[in-house]
Amino acid sequence: MKNRITEDWLAVCLGLFLFALSLASFLGLDALGWAVTTAVWTNPAKMLAPASKTYAALSGLVSLAATYVFLLALLTAGAWSLRLNLGRFIKGFTAVFCASYLSWVLGSWAYIAATPDKRAGFHIGWSLNLTNEAGYIVALIMGLLVGNLFPVLAARMKEAIRPELYIKTAIVILGGFLGVTAAEQLGLATSVMFSGLSAIVVAYLIYWALVYYVARRYFKFSREWAAPLASGISICGVSAAIATGSAIRARPVVPVMVSSLVVIFAVIELLALPFMAQAFLAHQPMVAGAWMGLAVKTDGAAVTSGAVAESLIRARALADFGIKYQPGWIMGVATTVKVFIDVFIGIWAFVLAWIWSAKINPQRGEKIRAIEIWQRFPKFVLGYMATFAVVLAIGLLAPSLVPKTKAAMGPANVFRAIFFVMTFFAIGVVSDFRKLWQEGIGKLALVYILCLFGFIVWIGLAISWFFFHGVMPPTA
């Protein structure tokens, strides 16, 4: 039975709905201020609170319960539109939300999250300096444990394990948050967007051709395998592998196998690259953000890698150099680069569809229509661009409203963080290493490892350095 709406469009609807509720503050209505926030804590009684002072009378637990009920209702409506089993979805989402928020709380423990300037206030002598975004890492680890050690539990949660839906919704909301920072620092934002566009065009044209050549020349893959493999390994990940497979009319197993590898290695990159960025790029934070966007493959892993790299680099910059960068810029670069990549997917799919139909596998009477670009285009990008443009327009047309707009985005940003942490947990759950190995992806994995760590990561770093070297985020 056909869905009433695609998951891509659902993410746009969910994100725009939450964004619209946040802007209700311009009408004097605090529609999302009751949402729960988690502070860095040593005393558990003080870790939960409503996002807005308007709802200060609510206890943290009541705010948490209200947030769960609201998201459950919102996403159950989405599940209905996707024609999912609502009973299984409700049970699965309850487990996802509880595990994810528990991870967020654990990651906010002061010994893990407190930055050096906050330790004295918590009466502690040391911490890992990770900020509360360490909850993303905790959620990923918890998801990996569930997916690989408790397969029965993972299967029961399957209906609600939707990392792409969660991250795409978060990115739509993120557009509004980044729009505020862009309005405050217009010159820098323009530079970031131009550099991001230039970087992905250069990277994609280099990456795709190299991976395709290696797969064909040295591993003797057919074009049917080499093309989705090149798209998946290069920089676009699951979406590109699926779009490319459809564009060249590959058998369904091809993009599925490639997508499985993308998820596995995105997890590995997610665990390694942000810490490498902290160690070697703390003095060039925007390079680090662009590197996450160019090197990490899936939307969820790329953006959340940017978030983790930001928390690590901001903590180190404060501890070692006494510099306090404004939040959002490092992750914003990663997101901007990844969004431009996603925009390019539709164009690239159309190009490949034309090449395969007109040159490699022509069929009499077949015509390539421009509508195929639209069919491949990731629709959530439109939501991201819309929220970004609306907030930026407010800032440009009425600069005096920027503080009010920034305050309005606060509660919406709470939901962005929750969607992010659920993305991490869901990515972990779907990464069942044993099942994928049984499907016979060893040879594909060998190509992936060779290309990813042989040149993709390093070319991405070089391109990021070329376009973003010397570009610094504003300080707080």
C-alpha cells in the first residue's frame, strides 16, 4: 500500500510545524517553552527544567513527560501517514525516546560535560570537557549494544528506528538556528556558504571518479556495482547510493548492500574523526567542520560529527587557548557542506540517468525527463532552506528583532537536540555487524576501506583546509 506521504516530506512537515510553533512567540504565545532541557549536573534534582521561564512552575519531570507525550503524538501522526503499524511504533518510539534521553542525561554529567570555566561551580577538579553533547556518543554506544547484543529487542523497536527521519527533521529546525547566527554575522555566513558550495563541487568530482576507477580497474566490479559504490563511498552516503541505483536501474540488492556499508563506516568515522579534529584542528575549527561534512557519509553522522567536533574543539580552545567560540558555527559548516552535497545528489542522479540511458544502456524510444531531478531531490533540504531564509530575512529586514528571534529559536532548538540524540541511538541500533557480514559484503568493504582511508578522508581534509583555512568562528 502506497504511503500517504514520503519520509522526506514528513521530515519537512514536522520540522516546519515545530519552527512555526517557535515563531508564535512573536504573537505573545510561548508555545514550546514547556519542553524539557537538560543542564550539566552533579545533583540529579537540578538536571531537568522547562526551556522557558514562562513555565518555571513546572517540575523537570513534568516537563519531560510533556515533551514525551507531545513527540509521541506528533510522530504517531507521522507514522500513520507512512502507514506504519501504530501499536508497534508507539512501543518502539517509547523505547527510543527513553534510551535516547537517558543517554542525553548521562552525557550531561558534570564529570563528562563540564567545561573548565564551569568546574568550580560544580565543585569538581576535573572533567572530560565534552559539554552535554557527549550524550550523542553515549546514545550511539547504547544503540550499538542494543543492535548487536540484543537483536530481539532491536527487532521490537524496528518500527521507530528511523535515523533519517529524525536527522532530517532536526536539520529543518537547525536552519532557523543557523539563520539567527547568520543574521548576527552576515559577512562570515556568506563566506561559509560560498566556500561550502565550492568545496563540495571540487570534492565530489574528485571522489566519485577515483572510487569508480578503483572499483572497476582493480576490483573488477561491473558498472551496476561500481556506480552506486562510488556515490555511496564518495561523500553522499545512503541517499546517493539509493538515488544512483535507481538512476541506473540497478537491482535492489546493490544499493541496499552499499547502504549497509555506509552506515557501518559512518559509525566508525563518527567515533574517530571528531577526536582527530580536536587533536589536530583546534586552531582551525571551521576546517574541522567542513572536514566532517566532506568525509562522513550519512546526513545523520555528518551533522552529528560536526556537533561532536564542535563540542570537543570549543572545550579545548577554552581550556588551552582561553578562546570561547560561539556555538553553532563549526556544526553549521558541516551542515552547510552536507546540505550542498544533498542538493547535488539530485543533479548527479539525473546526470547518471542520462548517461546510462543514452550511452551505456540505451533503449529505443526512452526519453530522460527533467522531472527525474525533482524525484531524486532530497526534499528536507527545502525545509532547511526555508527556515534559514525566514529567520535570516527577519534579521535583515528588522535587525532589532534578532534578539527576539534568537529567543524564539531556543525552545525549537531543544527539539533539534532531542531529534539529534535519537538519531545517534537509531544509527547504533541499525548497525548489526554480524548480519551484514553474513550477507557477503567483504569485498565491498575492502573497497570501502581502501578508498575511504586511502584517499577520501585526506582529500576531504585538504579541500577543507584550502577553502576554510583562516576562517574563524566569532567568539562569545
